[in-house]
Amino acid sequence: MSVKQTAGRDQLGEFAPKFAQLNDDVLFGQVWSREDKLSLRDRSLITVTALMAQGLTDDSFRYHLMSAKTNGITKDEIAEIITHAAFYMGWPKAWAVFRMAKEVWNDSSDAVSEKDKHAKTMIFPVGEQNDAFAEYFTGQSYLAPVCVDQVGIYNVTFEPGCRNNWHIHRADKGGGQILICVAGRGWYQEWGRDAVLMTAGDVVNIPVGVKHWHGAAKDSWFSHLAVEVPGDNSSNEWLEAVTDKEYDLVK
């Protein structure tokens, strides 16, 4: 695998063309690409440790931390690497490195990637953040309209641990809701009854007048189609939130 680097030419191409060429073509283009000698992961570990020892915590060091993460060094491993090196390079340097490493390994890209992984498990889109109904949810949910003409069908996605409030579907005639799980694992529970686990393909029919809630399992994303059953004077009565104690009892 050849490492492609253009930072030298981008930043110093006119001022120091030879340095730029050595940086991009030799250091990264040749040395970093010699995976038959050392893997990219090993080279990242060596480079990060060497820069740590010099007390360098500039943008170039951030780049190498990000590369180390991309090349497979985990959060636990970088923490152990810094801790071990601290005894040899100095405690203040370790503190400085930890601050930057924490930002790199705790950035939002991890959450985004988990969302993307979940999205690839189903044919329906995740949609946008469900801000319009956020007050009725504990945790983050997403909403994607699938059909809004004859029958309302919405793909609702819950992040792990997210659930909606207790609620009741009302209608003078007809009405209710159908849930069809399309990805992940989640729960449906009616008032006074045990929760029901939902996985892809499971269907739940919810009559009018039944108090209930639904949401994701603690360790899984969850998506279901919410099908609005046509009815006269249909409405949704939102009630209290599902407490942590109630949610923790779900098995």
C-alpha cells in the first residue's frame, strides 16, 4: 500500500520544492510504504513515540495521532503507549500528549461511523435528527419519511438506549399503529406487560387506547417503520418519559 502525501507540495512547493519533494515522495511515498519491513501501524507507533519524546504537540503531531488511529491503534493502546513512554520522556510531555490524544480518539467520527454502519444494514434511510419530536424522546432519534400520501409510513431510528415516552394512539374509528423492525434490536412494551424484543422482520400491531413505548436496546441501534393506520380524528397522546429504572428492568 502506497501512502499518498501532498502536504509538502501544498505548503512548501514554491518556497522549498526539494524539501517538499523529499517529504511527499521519499518519506511518505517510499519509507512509509515499505510494509514488507514494518506495518503502517508499527510505523505510526514509532513516529508518535518519537515525536512525544521531543515534546512536539503541533498540527503535524495531531496528523500522526489521527494516522495512528486510522492505522489500527486503539484508544486503550494509545493510552498505554503514552503511560509507558511517560517514564522515559517526562510526565509534563505525557500530559500534553494525552490532551491531544483524547480529542483524537474521542471525536464524533466514532458515533458517525456507527450510524453509517447501521444505515448499511437496511434499505431505508436513517434520515435527519428527529428534532420536532425530541421532547418526547430520551436520547437521540432520527426520522425519515417513506410515504406521506395515502398512508403515513416513517422510518424511525434510535441510537443505543434511546426510547420514546409512554404514549397512546387515539381515534374515534380505526386508527392505531403498526411497527415493522427493519434493522437492529429494540423493545416494545405495553403498560402492565413484559417488553417484547424486536429484530429485523418483527411486526407489532398497536391498537388505539393502549399505553406503550418503543426504543432501542442498550447495546444496539434500532430502526422500525412506523405505519399510521388510517382513522377518524386520529391523534397521539404523549405521556411521561420511560424512566431509567423502568428501562433497566426490560429483559
